[in-house]
Amino acid sequence: MRFDRPPPEPLASAPGFLLSWNGQRTSHTFAEALKPLGLRPHHFGVLTLIDTQPGSTQQELVDRSMIDPSSMVTVIDELEELGLAERRPHPSDRRKHAVHLTDRGIETLGRARASAIQTAEELFAPLDAEERETLRRLLRKLAGVETASARPRLGAD
Amino acid sequence: MRFDRPPPEPLASAPGFLLSWNGQRTSHTFAEALKPLGLRPHHFGVLTLIDTQPGSTQQELVDRSMIDPSSMVTVIDELEELGLAERRPHPSDRRKHAVHLTDRGIETLGRARASAIQTAEELFAPLDAEERETLRRLLRKLAGVETASARPRLGAD
DNA sequence: TATTGTTATACTCTATAACTATA
DNA sequence: TATAGTTATAGAGTATAACAATA
């Protein structure tokens, strides 16, 4: 699929297609922005989750990411090869690993976040601040995310 | 990716992830709905385009669908195998094919549309009519679709 | 020379099932 | 018996480049 021009009619009039197209373009653009850092979207997502809760087990990361277990193994393998994360023995269960970020992982996550913020800025440029907030609210409602009071948002990706 | 539950935080707070997730769920749900008819989303899209402009060349379908040329060959091959479309000689250029729907293609397209309408109804159930229209408007703007006056919309997919 | 359609191929991503070691 | 992690494998989907026929 090409994303260098808007979808032509009659596709652009179909709400389902519109949503798919915007979603795919978004993933694609973020993926491109992460490439210079040697990362793919899953790497960024998992780095973020480890940062949020250092020492998570792989199973916990699976639950919080919607990535399946075998893919999670690959992602963490790659993060280790890149020197961004490491598996440590879990204190109380020898089956589990406690996954942590390395110093370099923390640095790289910072750079990835900056890149994501800039990408989001470019992607959402056609919308003003109020429209962006409306879109976010509608997408959360559509996804079935609990809208329990005002959670702090991530701003970036 | 699993779509049977909403994405957990902090992913659900990231506008880019939200958009990707909703888009992927939408594609996935439409794909599932089309399976009983033996169709994939590309089949439905191309059937729609042929119906809109019978006798289109494959290149025209490529331009109007954002499907690349070699994939278009496969899609039309499959539509022919299913007895839903056929390549006819182009009246003025022997390199080209004029692609038409068969009677069965027209019937199947009708069934696919009905299925798409029902799927869209289920997907967008969390939003009321006004919210759906707002979402559609914002997604069109985000995609860069020209909002030139009121075009008739497709209602369905 | 350029265009239309085709073929062959390779690549990415993901899903599935079977296996191990521990509990 | 059940769980955490791993491995191997297969499948879907898509992109790329080379090619033949025709303009």
C-alpha cells in the first residue's frame, strides 16, 4: 500500500477503509522513523513497557503488549543483542526472567521517544489541538478503553 | 495481535498506537466477515471498483485501489477462478484487459456489502450517529482527502 | 522507448504447536 | 498438572525486479 497520497474515492468514503488506511499509514510512518535507531515498533513498545515496570517477566510483557509469547522471545533476544535490555534471574521463580533496561537502553528509549513525538506531530499536522483530542477520545471509546477519569497521557507515539 | 479486549495502558493512551490498533482490528474484523463468502478484503475492494466502473483496465484498478500491479494480477486471477469477474479484450489496445463482473460477481458483491454493513454496525456500535460522523470527518481530514462539498457516501464498509 | 500485464522470487510478520525446565 | 520460556515451522501478505507483448 502506498501512503504518499490520500486514498481515492470511493474507498475514502468508506469509514472502515478510512480507519484501516489511517492505521496502516500510522504504523508504517512510525516504523520508518524508528529505522535509523535500528528499532522496529515492537522494540519501542517493549522498551516502553520495561521502562514503566522494570523487572517484568516476559509473561507480564506479553499481557501488557498484546504480543504473543514466541514473538516476545524474539523481541527480547534482539533487544539483548542490541545491548538495550537484559534478562536477569527472577528472585523467586527460576522459570521466570526479570527483564531490565541497560543504560544504553534508557538512552535509546529517550531518542526513540523524541523521534515518535516528532513523527506524531507530522502525522497529526492536519488536525488542530481540539480535533486531535476529539479523535483520541473517539478512538478510545471505539476501542472500548475504560475512560475512567483523567489519566495522564503519553503525548508521544 | 488479539482484538478480543481493549489495549492496556500505557498503549491505549498513545494516539498513534490507538489509531493503528483500531485500524488493524477493523481490517481483521472485515476479513473475518468476508471469509464465509470465500473472499478476502482485496477481493471485495476490487469487486466494488469494477462495479463502479465496468470495463476498467488493470492499471486503472491499481490506481484506484492502492494495490500494486502484481498483487492486482493475483486478485483478478482469483476473482476469475471464483467466477465473479472476467478479463475481456480491450476494444482499442491489445495490451489491456477490460475487466467486468459476471452475474454471479454482482450477486456476491451484494452479499459482501450486506455483510460489510452489518460488520460496520457492530464495530461502530460504541459510537452514536453524531460521533461516527465526527470520526469520519476527522479521519478524512487526517488522511488528506479533499473535502470538496458533499459527496454521496457508501454507508457500508 | 514506454506501457500493460505477468511471472518468479524474496521478505516481513505473525501464528501454531511441540518441547524443556521448573513449579 | 500447570506455567514460563523457547524452538522450529508454516502461513499469509506484500514488495521487487525481470520479462514478453504491444504501443
